[in-house]
Amino acid sequence: MSERGRGDLQVHVVVPDRDVDVAFTAEPGEVIGVVGPSGAGKTTVLRAIAGLDRPHGGTVALGDEVWDDGGRRRVATADRRVGLVLAEPLLLPHLDVRTNVAIALDAGVGGPDALADADGWIDALGLGEIGHHRADTLSTGQAQRVSLGRALASDPRVLLLDEPLANLDIRTRAEVRRLLSTVLHRIEGPTVIVTHDPVDAYALADRLVVVEDGTVSQAGDLRAVTRRPRTDWVAALVGLNLYRGRVEDGRFHLDDSDQSLAVATDVRGPALATILPRAVSLHRGRPSGSPRNVWHGGVVSVDGRAGRMRVSIAGRVPIVAEVTATAVADLELGRGGGIWVSVKATEIDVFAD
């Protein structure tokens, strides 16, 4: 990538008629996850970065090159050289996979150099066996990988992804998520990914920008946002307990820990595990019965949200539980101290990483 393609992506998008005023930066090589409820303005911001829509105010710039200043200056989309991947792959159905990827290259469709470069990306994305297949014969997952290959083949200065996994089934979603996780961190320029899925955000993003009602309600690295949610929506988003690890012999072994959890899954190898806070049971004494995962921890904090109480617990597996105010009183959680935690194996969702 040329020096002209380097530098921070500086975003400040103002669209008054949509009540959007969003600002953030992304460093070279950094993956920013833009998350938020439907209609919050996430896609509006992404389209403004791409140059597809023009904001009424603010600034979009890469390094010292201003792409849009909200009025006086505007660089055309083609001259920004951004890679764009949407939820719906926009392939040319009558062309084969190689040509759909090669079309993004300066050498032009069908040129020998373009096709050779396209083959490199096709192989890297695991599409070598279908390089000569027409786009209209591909599965949704294959088509999305071709769309990603086309975006990457253009050597984008900024990569933009708008819900790239939204239309994929669970198995294909895991495969493409794993592929993205590998590919995105090899890109020199900034990447911005819009997603509503906390698992996708956790697996792919270095930093989150939360957009609600057209403004940034919270931003920071994953740990900071998870530990200190500032709005109810953020609390709900990060309310999932998320863990990275590996599944072997029916147990999920946590990374950077000697602890493991019993799980009910067919997934093997590197994986992500999520546990809903409401699936976590708390007890003052060691519980008996069916739960296969039981451990002792210590109450760190108790916070009230919309009639429910979130209890943060430290221990061999740090976790957040959601219980009623009555349970807080009955278990005397407000005074802290030790607490037993139990989670059924069937309540742990596991995704290939």
C-alpha cells in the first residue's frame, strides 16, 4: 500500500434530517466495530465514509487527505479507493468467480495480470475449486467470500463492511467469521465493520463505537465497554458473558486459564462461548442436582437495571449473573462475600472461532 493510503481515518458525519452526529477515528490496521440498535445511524455513517451519501456537516478524512468537509470539498467514491462489503453480495451473476474478483483490479476485467492477482485472493479465501463457476450458481456463503475477495483485491485504503454475516446460516456464519478474523488483521489500512451481533463484534473488532439515536453513546476497547456499560442498550449488548477458548472432549477450555466448562456442542477446536446472565444461578451453599458446572466465586458488585439486578462475580471463571431484587435480598448479595455459581452445560452457546 502506498504512503498515500496511510494515516488515521477521521470520521465526523452530521446529517441533521436523520438526527445523526457521529464522530470517531480508526488507526491504520485497526478494526472498529460500529454497533447499535436498528435505525441508529450506523449505515448512514458507513455510506458517508464510502462517499455514497454526502453528509451535511463534519469531516471525513484519511490522514491529511480530506474526503468530505460537509460542503466545500468532496472526493468521489472511486478516488477514495475503499473496499465495501454488504450483507447482500452484489456480484455480477453472469460472470465467473475469477472475473468478479478481477473486476476490482486496475488491470481491468479479464486482463492476465488482474486474473493472476484474483487467483491469489481466491486461493486465500478457500474458493480455488469454484474459480470458474458463475456467480449465480454459488451458495450465500461462497458469494459473500467472493464479495470479500473483490473488496480486498482492490488494495483498499479503507475497508468497510456493513453486516457482512447477517444473511448467513449459523454454520456458514462461523466459517466466514473465522475467515474475517484472519484476514482483517493483515490489512494495513483501517477497517470499519457495522454489526448488530455481539459475537461478531467480540470476534472481529479491536474497539467498539456504540451509536444510539444518531450519536456515539459509548466507545472504547471491548473490555472497557463490557465492564462499564453506560446505557441500557449497551448493557443488553454486552450482557452476554463471552469467553474465548478451545473445545476438547466435551469441555470448553478457557484461553489464558487452566479452567474449563462442560458444554453440549458438536463444535471442536478454537471457539467462542456465550452465557446469558439470566442462565447463571447463584447459591449461598454448594448446589446439588443437575448442573455440570459449579464453582465458588466472590461478589464484586450489584447493579440495578430496569427491575433486574446484575451481579458481577470474580473467581476461576469471572461471570455476570442477572437476578431479581428479591434474590439479591434473599441471598444477601449486597454484603458481598463468597457465592456459589452454577450453569447448565445446555445453557452455554458455543461458536467456532
